[in-house]
Amino acid sequence: MPVKIVSLILIFLLPFLAATSMAAVDDDNEIIVVLGLFKDRAVIRIGDQQRILRVGEKSPDGVKLIEADSEKAVLEFRGKRDTYFLGRHVSRHFKKAEIKGEANIWPVNGMYMVGGTINGHPVKFMVDTGATWISMNSQHAKRIGLDYRVSGKRSSVSTASGVAQVFVLNLDRVRVGDIELYHVEAAILEGNSPTEILLGMSFLDRVEIQRKGQMMTLKKKW
């Protein structure tokens, strides 16, 4: 596909992308915003300038894309590199950005998807106010390194297919955007369901949920 067509498609998709990562990048306190992450390319805004960078390319502002995939990007500026995860506001930069304790989430195909971490492992969440806990399937749990059969307590939940057995355990820490909570309950279902990791009420009950148009904002309560 020609580069011009790819660029037009990426620009068209910007309003629907699920998350952003932000950090101050110079002495004038300009902000770099990662608007979209793709395989070997990223869509970023530096100050009021929007750029589409491929791996190895450097913007006129001096920001270079080192690597990128659907979950993270590595950017280099003035010889320093930082990793950006979707939905995470990075603050360890050349001029420290204020941590606001919030996450802004935009819908993708009607679903609110946001990047985050569980016990330090990058994951992608789907916000689900109908889920009692953070919920995931056994493959998700194994990838994160959760020994749920040993540390989890057996319980049961009602699903579209009937009653399912789950293992309920406490996650040490869960991060979404600038919000990090500790000791968050999660449920692991054996098999392939749910296909996405659900950000349920065990996390959402501990934050404030606000809406402005299509954007959902999660804010830390304290």
C-alpha cells in the first residue's frame, strides 16, 4: 500500500484510537503525545505538529522512533530513550510531567480499550462495568505469570453459556494510565474466554468514572 494512502488511513483513525501516552520533551515544556501505535510505525503529536514516523525515522523536532508495535513504542530524544505503553503517561523525562492520576479512554468499534499493566506486565484491557472483577482467561494468566491454581480461590460466575468455575485471587498492582492500584481482585476462567482482559468493578469501584462526549476518563479517588 503506498505511503500516502497509509498516512491518510492513520490520520482518519486518530479520533478512534484507544489511548495516548504523554511526556514533556523540551525546556519550553512542549508535550509529545503518542496518538496511535502500529507495527513499525507510530502516530505522534509534538507540540501542535502531528507526525507519522516509521522505525528509524526522526521528526524535524528531533524525536526518533526506535521501535513500535501495537502495544508500545520506544522514542529517542536528545540521546535519551523511553518506552511508551498505550494509555500510560510517561513522566521520567527531560522535564518532569505532572502525574494527574487519570486515564483518558476513547472507544474503538464501540468498546473502550486501554493499555495498562498487571504486576508490571503490559496488557490491553476492555472496560466492562458488568464484570465483578478484573477477568481473564487462563492463557492471559499464564502469560502474566499468575499461578492461579495455587494462589486462587475457587468460585463461580454466571456467563452467557451458563455457570463457569473461576479462580479468584489478588493482583499485586494494576496500572491504567497514571492510576496504579494495589491488591486488586481478579478472576481467571480456564479456557479461551473472555478473549479480552476485562477491567471490571474490582478496579472501577476504586476510581471515578467521567464522560465527556465519547471520551471516558478514569480518575484516582485519592
